[in-house]
Amino acid sequence: MAELLRVEGLTKRFGEFTAVSRVSLEFQKGILTSIIGPNGAGKTTLINLITGSLHPDEGRIFFNGEDITRLPTDKRVKKGISRSFQVMNIFPRLTVFKNVMLPVLARLGKSMRPFSRLEDHPDALAEVERILKGVGLWERKDSIVGELSHGDQRLLEMSIAVASEPEICFLDEPTSGMNPIERVKVLELVKKMAADGRTTFVIVEHDMDVVFSLSERIIVMARGEVLADGNPAEIKENQQVRDVYLGEEL
């Protein structure tokens, strides 16, 4: 598999606290990966460093062989790096359709006044329809986002995350706050999108059912460091991982 993204010696400190410590990892194209670990392990901080919300104190980040360590977030998005958030990042007063249309128009380099003449952008309209049908929200396209269920809002946020057609997409706790039925919907959607081959997914998740049913590779973090890295069977049998994290979960 071809290397898509690589981090070398990534470190981030907040005062005396080291959230991420000398982390070195490679992410290969097409491998669905989960990052797990106890609270405070550094999982979200690592994603923030990779996607540009934070800058590292030490280390470097390479995407498709290019050093992007100091690149702003918006330029990383244009290069093909996307994410969703623990706290949803959507426009609750806009419709479902417009929430997805915004990033699609941005990717296509369309007008700065995107909703004045939508009929002038048939390619964008078709793309939004494809995305919303793919996540099962096309019938809700005219609904105000704030009126959607929590599960449908999560599906919408994932739609927004993939609307830029990223090469790699980080999903930060995509099933957070969901009931079992909603969780299954998201699980099936991620499987479907990953199988499509357009985007490589990396998931931060606490639900071990989701992690072990989805993942081809699991990275375990603890105290800001990588504790283990392997396939699901290897991680389940890793005694150190069981002692630090999985014992209670399993």
C-alpha cells in the first residue's frame, strides 16, 4: 500500500503537560484505521496537529511526500485532509442541502455568493445530491439542520467532511451520543464510504464494538505515546493494551 500521510516525532506541550510525545506513524491509502486509548491519551490532540488546528512543538508532518507541518488548515483541506469533530461543526439554521453545498462549491472554486443562482452550478448540484443520497439524507435536504435528530446531524457532519473529496478523513468520535440504531447506521455508512475507495478514514472512537467491527488497523495511545499498533486480533491479544485500556472495555 502507498504511504499517504506520515508524522515523525510529533510532540505537543501545554505548559508542563505533554499531550503528544514523540509520535511517529504512517497512514497508508485505503486502510481503515482506528485510534483508541483512555481519556487524555492524546488522540484528539494528534488529530488537531495533523489537520492544522494546532502546530507541534517538535516533529514534522508529511502528506503525499510534502512537508505540511506549518501549512494552515484551509490549505491542508485543499490538499485533501478533512475531519469531523467531537462537538458538531454544522450550520443549524441552514438547510441540510445548503450545509453540504457550501464545501462542494468551495472545492469547485465557485462563486463567493453560493446561493444566489444555484441553477448556474449543475455540477455542484449533482454532487450534493450524490453525497446526500449516499448518507440517506436526500429526503431531508430541505429540512433545517437544527430540527434533525442527533444521529442525522452526525450523518450530515460526515457528509460535510467528505464533501471536499478528501484523500484522508479523520472522524473524531462519530457515534458519540447516539442510540444503538443510530450507531449501526453510522457504522454501515463508514463501511460503505471506505469501500468506495475515494477516501481513507481514520477514526477516534471509544465504542469498542465500532472499533473492532470497522478497523483493519488499530493504534492504541496512552499518556501521549503510541502503546501498540496492529490489526484487531493483535490488539485484542496484547497484554499491555488489555492492562492499560481494554481490560474493562472487553
